[in-house]
Amino acid sequence: MNQPATRMISLLLSLGVSALLLLYPQIVMDADNQANHSVLMLLLFGIMIGFIHGVGFKPLTTFWRFVLSPILSWPILLAAIVFAAEQ
């Protein structure tokens, strides 16, 4: 999972979702037009992992290697894109 192609996908997904969040912040709003901080925290966590993996950082320990892998970030980022497309 550390090939240049997967790192590029992580970086592009993170950049895209970051731009989406900047230009369309309504994706983290609930029905009362209040910011849903749980969704925002999860979304920012996915963006953070995508950037870390995308720039090529390689953690030493197994735990951090799993946490900072695209296994966690890609589903979060893709779910954000799908959720924004539905609105």
C-alpha cells in the first residue's frame, strides 16, 4: 500500500475533499444548519491520514502503519464525496 500510485490517490483524494469542504461547507451541517462536529472530526481525520500517506510518510510501528494507511482514509474520503454528491 505504499506504491507511488496509492500515495498519489491518497493525496488527490485529500486535496479534493479539502477543496470540497472549503467550497461547500454544508456537507458537515445537520438539519438545523448547525455544524455537525462529529462528522467534521471524522472528515478531517480522513483528510489528515490521506495527506500523511500521500506525501510518503512511513511509520515504523505496526499500529501507526495501520492507522495512517489508506485502509482507513479512502472509505472516509469516498463517503464524503458520495455524501456531498447526494446533497
